[in-house]
Amino acid sequence: DRPVATHVERVFGFVCETRRRCTQCRDAGVRSWFEHDRIWRMTPEGTEGAPLTTSELYLASCAPQTNRQDPVYCERCRARTAHVEQRRILSAPNVLLMQLRRSPGVPRVPVDVEEQLDLPGLPLLELAGVVYHAGDTMNTGHYTCLCRGARGSFWYYDDSAPVREMKMVV
């Protein structure tokens, strides 16, 4: 009868805070709520120049965003209006899973993955692995991964090639 936490929730779970404010009435009150999640999802935006870092992607995903295409009901305006919404990770998981969402047909933005991730409000995080996907949909294509092994070295796993040790370039 009582809720229980699974091992997955204990290891990967974190609390996410979402804050929202109406753009029409600019109500001084900000609605805030908390949700439990296991994956932080980010969408890289196209930029010229150097690749984006994982830290930059996280900070961009936490920036205030106005969603005009999906209005939300405002109690004060008594209408569906655009709102400014902002999200952040409030509690640190044991293992943070980050997913880069890429849209088909949109040019791919290169991303550099840091070995250590220093995010505001969270302890220093150390990279354990990266999963790569090559294909059109999540259900099709080819998956490979890079995992931290003994003595901190990284190993590249690909079922179509022999396993090999790789040096991380920082």
C-alpha cells in the first residue's frame, strides 16, 4: 500500500524543479512544482564554431523558455496564455543520465563530453560512459558505447569491431 523506490529510482532518480510565470499579466506569483525524473533531456541548438560542451547544453536547457505554441491556463488572466518556464535539477542522482535529442533533417551540432561535469547546485560528476546512436530512429540503427574501465581508461564497445582502449581527448 505504501510507495516504494526501485533500484533504478535510487541510482538514477533526481528531483526536478519547474517554475512558470504568465507572460501576459506578468503575475508576480511564480508557480513552482517538483517532479521525479531519471533522464535529463537536452536539445542542442545549432551554433557556428567550436562544439558545444555537455555543461553548456545543461545550462541552455535550464534557461527560461517561452512556449507560445502550447499556451497554459492562467488563473489571473482566466485564459490560455504563453508562459515563461524554467527547469533545473534540484537533487543529485548517483548516476546522471543525459540524453541529447536530435531532430531528423536538422544539421547535427557537435558535442564535446567532459570527463568531469561541474554543474551549479550539484556535486562534481565524473563521466562513466557515453552511448552513441547512428540511425534514423531510436528503434533502428547501430548503438556503440564508450565506458570507463579500470585505472580510469576508456574502452570503446562496438559489436561490429573488436573492443579497444581509447584515450579521452579533453
